[in-house]
Amino acid sequence: SPPPLSTLSRFRHCFMMLAYLYLQTKTVFFLSGVWCFSELFFVKEPQDITVTRKDPVFLDCEAHGEVPITITWLKNGAKVSENERIYTLSNGSLYISEVEGKRGEPSDEGFYQCLALNKYGAILSQKGHLILASKF
């Protein structure tokens, strides 16, 4: 369990997360009657991982708090576009069935974070660096 935060620290953290969400999504969050002080914390966060092209990869994310909790994945600060190759699992983890990164193609390499959101607020995980190793 994370260390307890003072009410002021929780408010500052919540405000910073809402400002970040606004900058990323350009969505206004109305806070009337909403408290950002409820417990919402990560049990699992993405870690640095090195893989080779075409490997499958799981990036872990699990948050605890009042349900429902919505998990959104970010790559280099922008929302991940999910498709048949990249999607969020029911446990919150991100699955990439075949890592891409050939020359001249978009690469999956980058810094991944998960954003957990419930009716009380949002938290942003640590960054996990997905590194594409070259085969010799």
C-alpha cells in the first residue's frame, strides 16, 4: 500500500492529473461534487523491457480503488491507438501481439504509461521503456 498523502498533497496530485488529462485530450472535466482524495493506487506498473521485432509483449498495469476503474494507455505521452495487434486486456495490461519496428515503419518502441481513472480522480503510472533490440 502506498504511503499516506496529506490532503493538500492529494489535492495537488489530483489537480496536476486533471490538468495533464486536459492537455492530452482537450476535454474539460467538471468536478462538481467530486472528491479527488479517494484511494486509487497502482498494484502493478509498466517496467522497462527489451524485445526483438515480432515478439509478443505484455506491459503490466493494475490499479486498486473504487470501481469502476478505467485504464487508458499512453505511449510517449499520447493515447495508444488500439487495434487487432495492440489492445488493453481485462486486467488492465497492454498486449502487443507482434512488436513492430522495421526501418521505415512506425515503431512500438517508446515510453509507456497507464492512466487509471475512477469517479474520484486519476493517477498516472511510472514509465516503462519498451526497447527494440536488433538481432545480429
